[in-house]
Amino acid sequence: MGEACVRPECSGSGTIDADGYCDECGLAPAAGAAAATSTGAGPAPARRAGPGDGCARGECTGTIDADGYCDECGLAPLETLPPTQPYLPSARTASPDSSRSARTMSGRSRSHRSTRTGSGRSLSVRSSKGGSTGTARRGNLGAGLVTVPAVPRPDPAAAVLTDPQVPEHKRFCSKCDTPVGREKNGRPGRPEGFCTKCGTPYSFTPKLVRGDLVGGQYEVLGCLAHGGLGWIYLAVDRRVSDRWVVLKGLLDTGDEDALAVAIAERRFLAEVDHPNIVRIINFVEHPDLRTGSTDGYIVMEYVGGKSLKDIAGGRRTPDGRRDPLPVEQAIAYALEALPALGYLHSRGLVYCDFKIDNVIQAEDSLKIIDMGAVRRFDDEGPIYGTVGYQAPEIATHGPSPASDLYTVARTLAVLTFDFQGYSTAYRYDLPDPEQVPVFDRYESYYRLLVRATDPDPARRFASAEEMADQLTGVLREVLSLQDGRARPAASTLFGPELRVVDTELTTEPLDAAAAALALPVPRVDPGDPGAGFLATLVAGSPAEALAALAAAPVPSVELRLRELRAHLELRDDAAVDAALHALAQEYPDDWRTVWYRGLAALVIPAPDPASRPARIAEAAEAFDAVYDAFPGEAAPKLALAVCAELAGSGEDAAEFYRLVGSTDPAYVSAAFGLARVRLAAGDRPGAVRALEAVPEVSTHYTAARIGAVRARLRGRAAGDPLGPDLVRCSEQLAGLTLDARRSEELAIEVLDSALAWVLAGRPGAGPDAAVRVLGHSTGERELRFALEHSYRVLARLSDRTETRIEMVERANRARPRTWV
């Protein structure tokens, strides 16, 4: 680079070469040292390190890659480290099963956002289904919800390296991890030789050159890259249409672990056939004429495009810092990768090393590459993974489908925010939402990552399919929050809401039991022994359901949950307590048990008013645990909204109601709930917007429009500028099909407000403003005649004498004074 080396151990005449190292002492620049100017005028001003500069962090000997980060430790240079810039380490760690050692956590407690109604976080739940299932490909990248920019396929020949070398700072002995092949006394390090500590031979020289014909079929064009387990060569298959293929050999022929990995690949990777996983075509051998040995090579399909690391690294802010991917784009990548991992899990395989380096986007498709770490569940031998991505239990319990899902979540985190310290301070943890704006904005996304990276593998998602389902729900929510357009979808865990409470928008407090029993009911597990019996169960009342369940031929969890539901509907406190206690003893972490615990806390009345807040908090704690487990579901958020409303936390209730309603308007309870809390806060426009968002296809459309009319006018002072609201209410009522009684009742409410407004002098309306209400001009006389007519119609429709008399009296009071 031309700068003088200022290390004390250097002679003083050295300068920093283009590769970031001193040409005299061979070391990277000292940390914090400023280069001297060529004129000797003193230290040069600090600058941002560029490609080729040394890392200079402690004893690190890495260099800064094109993306601005050290290729050895993954950090940005110490002297120019931006306060919010991430780093992306890529070094693999191998943990031999025979010498696994326990790893300590980072010391940070996992911080979940506390329940919005103030309860603690003492509950957690697990999925009711275990194991992994194979999952089919979802379709084009983006799951039909997101448009991901396509990545064109480059010319493969253009990717061949002109001078393939393994940098000296990446050369280590495969046996004792001692640095080998390093510069000494100004002489470059040897790419081949023996470890001076243990004597193990090493070789970092490509074994194939341009023109080599491997296996009598694959003509080598050159090296594409080098990785943790071997050189990667580009070749042409001369026997099959001159197609492009990739040959992967061993980085170090003396590395027994690498050889074992290659053998493992040969044994089972040829069986892997999934559209999102690089295809293994063949396994061939080629003699090394220099050593007389025979080397093995895996032949894979060529995958053009860009890795997620390159895509993420190419995004920069105007000041040069990394610009994280949009959450929806990162989720789209994960949704494409999860079915591929689920496919591996269904075949008894684990991938082990999912990260941004090992996923390539080509056009509008995704491929998982680098199958070197794939192994069977019960394999012995070394386990390969990457610091910052690898799950904490790997060293003690080995890899599993749960540890693969952990790596997907960590990859999402790295892609979507500046995750500084993800391989150090946050190696097994996530920052708090207060530190990460994307977490604060998308709480469901944060909770999904928290569950997928739980220290206990049993509390993570039960399968790649389950994680994909929840991630899809989170994606729908994220997109709806961004543009306000609903993206409804049927839940696989919950049925639709049973009913909508308080559609009249009364001023009475919300009925806790009615609101709880109106929430969606968990769907019956089709694999349960009692599922068939429940499918045929026809019961008109809870008592009839209990009688039918008593005759069930086979006991099961689902039958017991159905009994519990019947006891809740009957408000049978003792039976509910007994059923919950039994389920909690046998299935304490089953999410359905926790869900019904929350329902019971709301349905069973508190013994005294003073204990009511504690019961609400207990319910909120249970629903919050279900939200943790299934962040893509609407039902737990709706339940938390009810709890917040009952607790008097209107702002929190409004946020949850809005979250549910904006994503799926089919949950009409969210619209009415949001309207209630908005009205309670004096936000009439907000209440009206919530109710008018109910779609016309909903069975509650008419009730919502009636509610919007009442929200506009009920409780309004006559001195308010009511003109526009009166016109809008008239238009909405004219578009509704109502029975005669309801039509006249609503007409009276509107006409009464209009009359009071006119008597107050029509505030907000000019003298010539033409305002018509239900087809009537806004003159006092005409409005009074209209009110009289509506009262008399109600009197005729009433079947009670007292009501008829009252309506006639009101009609007489409303009638204007006349000579007749």
C-alpha cells in the first residue's frame, strides 16, 4: 500500500504491500498505528481500511476482504471499526465426538420482551408434535409473497482464479492447528511441507491444473475458490453435452478428518435429490503424478449466481457501512432453504453448517451448497460448523435437526441487522429488542428467532416444516405492517374465532369469560387416537358433549381437552381445576395445556375484585408463552389483546388488535376490540377506521358498519363539527340491508344527533353548505318530522304495550309545533 511499517520489531525500512503486510517483517500494521506520509511530515490521518489492509486486532494475522471485514477473525479493523457495523466470520470449527468438551454460555440472560400486561416469563411451551418431516418445495423464491431481485447467472469461465493460492495466514496444521507455511526472515512460506511441531505433512497447492482430464471425463478449467475442506475446480463434462460441473478435492491431503468427510459425502450424498440442494453427480479419482498418490474428487452441478454473503456484502449505505437486507427478503431465503433441510432430516441427515456463505441465489432460485459437513444423525467423527452459527449443544450432544434450525435463525439474524459480536459476546444469544430496531418493529420476528435459538434444543421448533409455517405467518405480518395490505391465511393450529363479542360497542366493561370463550379453538391433532371420535361428535350443549365424551371408546389427550372445554363453558370451577391439574402433571409443556390454562384464568371468576388483576396477569402469561412458541399465529396475539384490554392497558391492547387485524381481517374481534380501545382513548377516527376495515364478505360486515356509525356520533357534543360525519353515516346506512326495527333505531340515533347539531347552529358548516341526513335537509322542522316518523314506526313494530307507549310519547315530543 506504500505506508511505512511502524511495528517496534521492524527495522523501520519496511512498507506495507498491496496484500496488507510489511515487506520487511512480514507482519500486519500495528493496531492503532497511523502510517507515516511519504514526505516524513508526520503521521497520516486515520482512514477507513480497505481490501488488502491488515486486521491488526491483537494477534490476528488476517487481511481485510472486499467486504471490509477480516477474513480471519471476521472483525472490522480496530482503528476504523464503525459503531454499528457487523462482522461475518467464516472460520469453521471441528469438534471430534471423542473429545467433546462442555461449552459455557456467554453469560447474558436470554432477554424476552416482557408481557405487555406486566406478567413475568415463567412459562414456556413445546410443540405437541415432535420429529422432522420432509417438506416439498414451496415454489419460486419469495413464497408467492415477496419479489426478490433476480441474480443473473454469470459466465462460469470468468469465475476461474488466475493465481490460486491459500493465503499464509490461513495455513494451519491439520493435526495440531499450528500455523504452517508462513513467511520467515523475508522469505515466503512454503505451500507444502511438514509441521515443525508434530511433523504432519501439509499441502495447500492445487492438485489439478487447466487441461487435466479427471476420471477420463471432466476437463479442468481452473480453480474457483478454496474453502475449509478443499479446493473447488471448474470443469467441463466432455461426455454429457459439455455441461459445466464443479470438482471438489481436499485442501490438505494429509488431513484425515477432511478425507473422512469426503468419504462420507461419497457414501450418502449421491442419494440426495432436492431442487434446493446442489446435486452430487459423481465421485472420481485422479492420480497425483508428483506424489504417486490417488486423490478423490466429488463432481457436483455448477451453481452460478451469488452467495448470500456476497448479496449482503454488496449492500452499502452512502457512508460505506453495511446495509442489512430487508426482513422480508431474508425470510424469503429462509423459506426456500427450510424445505431442503427438512428433506435432509427426513432422510436421517443433518446439514450442520448452514450460513450465508453456503447458500447461493441464481436467478430466482436458491441452492444450498458445500455438503462437506453433512452427516447422519448417529455418525461418529468430527463435526464441522461455524462459530456464531453453531448451536451450543453441538460439543456435548452432537448435531440434530434442532441444531440445523438454530443455524437458520442465526443466518436470519446476520442478514437482517448489524449483528456485531455474533461470534463473540452474542455467540449463543441475541441482542435485546431495544438494541435492534428491526426487533422492536417486528416483535413476532424477534420471538421466532428467540425460539429457534433456545438453549434447550427440545424447546426449538419441532421440525423444519413447523418453523417454515411460523416464519410464513411472520412474513405475512411483516408485509402487512409495511404496506397496510392484509395477507390472510388459514392456520394449521387454530380454527376460526367462534364469535365476536360486544359488537354494539357498549360502554360496559368487556366480559372476560365471553371474550375468552370466543377465541379460536386449537385444531384437533389428526394423529390423536380420539380424533375420529371427535370428528363425529355432535353435541348441542356442553352437558351433552360431556355425556357423549364419557362413552368414548379410547381415552386420549384430545378427548380430555374437549372435556376441559365443556367444563369451561359450564363455568364448573372444580372440574376445570381438576382437569387442568391432571393435564399439567402429564403434559406440562404441551402448548394446548398452557393455552387452556390462560382461558381458565379468564373464564373462572375471581374470588374477589382484588384478585382479578392477578387472574388477568396469569392468563396473559400463558398466552404470551404460546405467542413465544408460535409467533406466526394470530390467536395468541388476539388473546393477549383481550388481556391487555381487561387490564386497562389500552395502548398495548390496540397494538395487538392492530397486529392481528391488519394481517387477517377475518379476525373481526380485532376490529371491534381496536374500536373499543380507540373510543375509550377518545380516538374516534381510529375506531371508525378499524370498523370500516372489516371486509364486505364478512358475516359481521353489517355490524361493523353499524358500529362505525355509532362510533362517529355516539357521545358527540352538539357543538362539534358533525356535518361530514352525518353525511357519511347517512351514506353507510343507505347501503345496508337492515330489518325495519334496526333501520329505524339507527335512523333515530343519526337524526337525533343531526337535530342537536342544527339547534347548536350547525358548527363547522357554512350558511350555504348543503348537508342532507338520511335524505332530509338539515332544517329543524324537517328533522323533527323525520324523528317523529321513526318513533311511530317503532311503536307499531313493538309487541309490548309499555314500549309502544314510550315510543308514541317520544314521537310527540319530537314533533314540531304546528297549527294542526
